[in-house]
Amino acid sequence: MNTLYLEIAVVVLGIILLMVESYSASANKARLAWIGAIGLFGVLLLSFIPQHAPAPGSPAAAFITSDLLSVFFVRLILAATIVFLLTVPSFFPALRISLPAEREGGGLGEFAILPIFVCAGLMWMVSAVDFIMIFVSLELATITLYILATYLRQNTASLESGTKFLILGALSTGFIVYGISWLFGTTGTTNLLALPSAIAALPEAAVTPLLFGIGMILVALSFKISAFPFQFWVPDVYQGAPTPVTSYLSVASKAAGFVVLIRLLGALWAIPAVSHQIHAVITLLAALTLIFGNFAAIPQTNMKRLLGYSSVAHAGYLLMAVASLSSKMAVPAIGFYFAGYLAMTMLSFVVLQVVSEATGGDEISRFNGLGRRSPLLAGAMLLAAASLAGIPFTAGFIGKLLVFEVALKQGHYGLVALGCVTVAAGFYYYFKVIRAMYWQQPAEETSIAVPGALRFLIAVLGAAIIAFGVYPAPILAALR
Amino acid sequence: MNLSTVAWITLLAPLGAAALILLVTRTNRAAASGLAILSALIALVGGWTLFLNHAEGIYQGFNWIDFGKDFSIPFALALDPLSRTMLVVVTTISPLVFIYSLGYMKEEEGFWRFFAGLAIFLFSMLGIVLANNLVMMFIFWELVGVSSYILIGHYYGKPSAADAAKQAFLVNRIGDFGFMLGILLFWVATGTFDFSGVNDSAELFKAHPTLLAVSCVLIFCGTVGKSAQFPLHVWLPNSMEGPTPVSSLLHAATMVAAGVYLLARIFPILSASPDACEIVAWTGAITALGAGILATQQDDIKGILAYSTISQLGYMVTGAGLAISAALPMFHLFTHAFFKCLLFLTAGSVILGMHHEQNIWEMGGLRKKMPVTFLTYLCGMLALSGCFFFSGHYSKDLIMACAWEHHRGIFWVVVIAAALTPFYMTRQALVVFFGKPRSEHAEHAHESPLVMIVPLILLAIPAVCAGYAPVEHYFFHSVGSLTEPEVPHFVELVFGAAFVIGILAAFVIYRGAPAKDPIRIPAFHNRFYIDDFYFWIVRVIQGGFAKLCSFIDRWFIDGILVRGSATVVWTIGFALRFLQVGNIQAYALFFAAGVVGLLYLLLTIH
């Protein structure tokens, strides 16, 4: 099957849902999310039919490819979007409060449909091999995410979050466009596949402008994957955005950013003229991101902010693997890390969503005594936190193990040593949540009701964390 | 259905039953026992199908861990003559014990929990039998440990039972630690976990006999723990706190024999190391003699049998250590499984008839009140004692004859142990079944229900016949050679004399079934004070060390290292937080600084 059909199917699904939305009664908006989730699940199944890239020579072939990397991450993004859509209906009560109520149920439907367009954008982004395509799909996804982040229009925190995201995002967009033009100016191509041979033909004097262009692009990608020092938007935006959006932002959008980074660096990694500088910069970025993400997370008291810093910290571990890109195992390690990261991050956000809905806030203290109030939620959060911290028999442990192993084999001893320190720090702040749940007195004793869809998600994501942690072979095999 | 499917079903049926009981039927008694027995019967049919069809080869499952060529652990089943014979033993005995438990556990609390535990055990035990590599075996090894823990602690409300369960688990951990190190050593040396690969690696070790000996002895540590060899034997007598069917199935017939099975599994490589074999053989011989001595002075009906089990396991381990054939220890394992299982089940029948009185000096004269139990007990007891025409005679004499041939020192040790066996068994038989009732309970003892009697009768058949030459040939001809070595005439006389002397001595001392034990040897009665010695070590040395650690931990590690570094890290985090000013102009400024820094680096590094 031509790989383009998957993205086209997603876009068509989105457009159909938009049309259905205009005619559906306000009480039925939740149905849109279910249909969307089922539709995307259909696309996910379609992705298991053998995919092939557009025929060589066809116009699309210059922009889109289909390889193990793209297929894996297309599935990952579809899965993340499905999780998002399943959490949407139970988020409607919170949405209702913060949306202007001129019309009953107004604005709810779009919240369930916009993610589908983000999904299409991110899917294109992970399959793209040309910077024009990358840029267009990046913008499709990012602009839609701006809207989603500001969705709680009457909530100043959400507005603030969206504005910060918009302004800093625009800044990074400027850098990527500028970088692409420098790249094009020096090499005469925007195509990643043609890039190595184009660079090889360059005179030595052209290396500096080339590196300048690459640097600009790296800035924008670092913003996307929240690497230090371009991560400052993360805690603020994560805290203000609606919880399902935060969850999605930290998984799908970051995954697509990493894929582009892998593709760009994969093209440049072995070119003697630039490789030396790039290796050093990526290693440094990894180290700084690890330090910042983990240490700044320690004093946090707000769960969403904490998960924001945690997302930065995980970007640091992933960058460790990127810095070891010479190893054949680096890309499988990143892929596996993301599969586990999806399960554990989205699981913790699902629990957070339920808890903040029930208690009215995102602070860690809202989790106090959750073990007594709702053993299911507390158990799920325990599992997610254990996996985020990297305890054996969870996906997070195997992910970190693979990343560390890859880094060790490439001789990044300093990074691994630093990684060990930051993992220890990670235990501290993830276990704060566990301590609150099991060792603190609850503010009230009433149990917390969990909607059916979320209960399903908790079961599936929790099972995935354990399954990946005990039997990692299938996921690894998918990228080898 | 091909044999591969049969093998997988055989392994997974008990797991399915356990899962159904624990997750679905829960406290429903009929469903729990029904499911467990059904799964045991499926395993029975599967096990025999595999045996009769001579299932052979590796049945691939899936790659559990796969990090490329260097390190991968497949999950696969190995069918060969050895595992087939063991499979028959496990699957034949299990359903009988399961059915027997219906009667024995009828009045007990946690009936359903008990059957779930049995099913988990059966699954784990079959896993040990069918495992094709050391890691898989280790996993199932630990799983039988867990199921043993659960089942010994069945009456967890009783402190002695809870302690016994804990002790069994912890003592086994000591042995398993060595086992794990052994697995790792073999892996380092040979690069594989597969039994076939490990067993074929004798060439590799040619230049490193010490490494081989150390690796084998470390693996043997697993046997020492699981098969209760000296000095880790202490847990087995205490494990008798569990319900009697558990003692019978786990702590006599199958689980404790897993250690011997392990030795048979690695037999080709073990026999390549004479040093390791010497250690194994002596450990077995010392255990056989020591436990035999202790058995003579126990008062608990199950306690006697427990020490006797240790002693017999010692014979099997000796048999493995003689390095003649894997079939030698396996043959004794085979016969012992049936008659010892039978003995425990008759003991259970007695205990039930006696309203849970276990002291043999409260019994007496039960012969007439429990005739079937008595007759079946007699079959088991004679088989264990090594009486002519009973199964134990053939397998035990074979080990002793081989010992004469290969190792005179060990021969004399095990012969003395062989005289002790009929002695303590006759003592038990005379005190329990003959003479006058010594208590109220014994007066009113009654025969057990049919559901318990039938398994006894069914088990009595193999207890008598399992040693005959055709049976031996049928089950062992492909496992390894079992030809009896030529021994001088007087050696055969020694065997006979050992048996006769043992019985006669017991008759002389316990004739007329006295009311109290006429001999009292405190050292034997108190288990050579080994348990007390261990307790002292734990209390004084380990306790003292723990106090020291606690002091260091509290004042040095917690106080300086942890609090100190935590404060430093927290301060860094706190300081970093000030970068997060929340002001977008500041963020843009940081962003710009980042761009400048990144470009500077990119353009200046050469």
C-alpha cells in the first residue's frame, strides 16, 4: 500500500468529522471523539499492511519515504492520538466551564477533531525527507497545537500558556526557515537524501555557512524536543494547557521532532567536514538537558509542571541515544524508549486528569491519600511513576537500559555517569507522588469515580508498561 | 495435534487453572478443586502422550530476551529421554495427590487457595522439567520456591507455619544465589544458556578444570538448597508445617527432587569435572548418613519421613556424584517419588484419623482401625527400607554397588545409612501401628474416606513394582546405561546384612511398642543442634552486623551522604527554578542566548 494513503485517510476522516460536527446535536459531541478514535484505529490497522514509499520518480517520492523508522513512528503517533481522543469526552465538563456559553456544547466538537489534523501533520513529518515537506507538516501540527493549548479561552492560565507557546514557537519557526534557506543556499538542495552527496561536493570555504544553517535548524528542533536551553516554554505551557493536550504535546509532538532530528543527523553523522562539531554539540545538549530537566524537577510541587520537567529529562536520555547515532542499536533504542514513554507519560496524565477533575487542582498534594481513596488510580500512578523512574520490569527500565548500553558502547562514559546521577534524582521527584498517594492523609475520604473510557485506557497503558518491560523483543524487532 | 502443541498444553494447563481460580471462580470450592484436578489430568494425559510417542527435540516458543547473537534467551521446551521420564513421574503423581487433597483438605480453611497453589506449583514444576536452558530453569526454580512458600504457609495464621515458609524461602535463596552465579559463569565461559550448549562445552574447559569445577559446584548450590542437602537441609523438616499433601507432592516426591533432576540435566558437563563430582558425592553421602541418624530420634510422624527424604535425596546426589550415568540418580528419584509420596499420604491419612495429632508416641495400634492405610504404608515402608521385591531395593542397591566400584569411602558411609533406614522405619511402624493406643485420639481413630484411600492403593502399585527390571528398562533404557557392576559376593551380603540388622535392632528395642522412647539421644533428637547454631549465627553475627550497618547508615550515609547530597541537589534545582521567571521576554532572551551559544560552538570546534 502506498504510504501516502494513511495520511490522506486521516485528513479525510478529520474533514468528514468536521462536517458531521456542524449537524450533530450538542449532547452528541462526545460521539465525535469515539468515531475519531475508531477511525484512527482503523488507520492504525491499515498501517500493518506492508507499506511502500511513493514510486521513484513520482513527484511525491522526493518528499515522502516509507522506512522502518517512519512506519514505527506513524503507528506511535496514531496510538497517541487515539489515547488523546479517548480522554476527550471526560474532559468536556472542564471545557464547558471555560468556554463562552453562547450556544450549548459549542466548541466541544472541535476539541475532538483538531487532534486528527495534528496527527496527520505529525505523520507527514515523520515520513518526510525534504525540508519543505518537514516545514509544512511541522506548521500544520504546531499551529493546530497552538489552538488546542489555548482552548480554555476563559482560563487565563490556558491563554497565557498558548500565547507563550505561540510566540516562542514562532521564534523557532523563524529559525528553521532561516536555517533551511542557508542550507539550500550552500548545498542547492533541501532534500535530506541528496544532502550527503551535495555536501561532499562542497568546497571547504562553504562549510561555515553550511554549519550556520544546520545550527539554525538544530535550534528549532531543540525547541520542538524541549532540549536545553530551548525548553523554557515547557513547564509554563504544560501547566496551562488542557491536560489531554499537555499529554499529547509531550509525546506525539516530541516524537516527531526526534524523528526529524534523527533523519537530519543521520544524513550528516558520517560526513567528516561537519560530523565532529555536530557530535560535540549534541553530546553537550544531552548533558545540559539531563541536568536541567532532572534537577529543576526536584523542587516542583505541581504535578503538571513536574511532568513537564520530566518530559525535558526524558528528552535528555533520548539525546544520549541520538549522540550515539553511530551505533546500529541507537534508533531501535529511541523507538523503544518512545513506546514506553508513550505508555507511562500518557498513563500519568490520564490519572492526573481524573484526580484534578475530582479535587480541583494539579498540585502533588491533591494526590494525598489516593491509595485509600482509589486504589486503581493510585496503582496506575504508582506503575507510571515506577516506569518513569526506571524500575526493572517496566518499560522505562528497559528503555533506559538500552539507551545507556548504546551510549556506553559509543564511549560516552561521561554522559552515562551523568545519566546515573540524574536517574537517582529522578527517583526522588517521581517518588514524591508515590509518597503523597500512600503515606499522606487524604483531604477527604470519598472514593473517586473513573469514567469507563479512562478505566480502559488505564488498563491498556498499564498492561503495556509491564508487557514492554517484561518482553521487549517485539518492539525492538519492529525497528531492526 | 502435533507433539509440540501437546507439550505446550501440558505446561500451560495448570497455569490456566490457577489463573481461573484466582481471578474468576475465587472462593468457589467445587470450581477450584475441579479446575485444579482437571488441569492435572490434562497434564497427565499430555505427559504420557509425550512419553509414549517418544517426543524428542526442542519445541520453540518465543525469544524472551533478544539482544542479538551475544545475548538471547529463548523460551523453548526440551523433550528428551530424561525430561520425558521426569514428566511421567510428575504428571502421574500430581493428580493422585490433588484428588487425595479433596478428602484431606475438606474441612480446612482456604480450600480454594490451596488448590490454586497446587496448580501454580504443578505449572512451575513442569517448567523445570521442560526448560531447555538454565535461565528458564532458574525462573521456574524460583517459581516452585514461591509456590512452596505459599503452600507451606497455608495456615499463615499460625506463627510456626509462617516462620517455616519464610525459612524455606530464605534458605533456598542461599542455594539459588550460588546457582545463579553458576549460570552466569557458564554463560561467560560458553556464551550460551542452553543445556545442549553447556553440556557440549567440555572441550572448552579442557584447559581450565578449576573454572569448570567452580561453575559446577555453584550450580550444585542450587541442588543443595532445593534438595535440602547438608548444610542447607534445615528448611525441609520445618516445611512439614504445610498440609500433608504438600509435604507429599512438593517436599518428598517432586520439588525437592528437582535438584537431582538439575544434576542429571547437566550431567555430561558435571561428569567432566572429577573435583566437582567428588564434592557432590561426598555432600550426598554425608547428608544420607546424617539425616538417617536424625530420623531415628524424631517423634513427629512427618518429621521422621522428612529426614528420611533428606537422606534418600542424599543417595540420589551421591549417585549423580559417582559420575557413571545420569540414569543412576534418576532411577532412585523415580522409585523414591512413588514410595515416599505414598508414605506421606498414609501419614496424612493417619494424621486425619488421629484428629491432627502428629506425635507418634500418642498413637499406637492403628493397624486394626486403619487397615488399608496400614497395608499401603507397609508397601511404602518396605520399599524405602530396601526390602527384596520392593522398588527401593533395586535403585538403592544399584547406587551402593556403583559406590563400591568407584569410591570405597563413600560406599561405607552410604551402607551405614542403608542400615539406618529400615531401623527408623520399623521403629515408626511399630510405634504407630502396633501395640496399644496411647491416647484418646488413637482409641477413636478411623479409616479415611474413599477419596483418600484410592490414591493410596494406586500409589502402592508403583511403590512395589517401579524397580523391577522391565519397568526400569522401559523408562530408563534411553536415559542412560544402568548395568549393575560386578561386585564381590560379600558386598551383596553386606547389603542384606544392613537391611536385616536395621530391622532386627528396631524390633529388639521397640518390641511390644513401649509407651515412651526407650532411648533418648539429645544430640540426635535436637537435630545435632544445627538449627540452633544457625539461629545463633543469625541472631548474634548477622544481628550484630545489621546493628553496625544501621549505625553507619543512620549517621554516616543518611546524615552526611544522603542529606548532604540531597541538599546540594535541591539547591541546584531551586536555583535553576529562578531561570523559570514566567516572563516571555526573558524566555526569548534565553532562547537567543542559546542560539548564540550553539552557533558559537558549532562554528568554533575544529
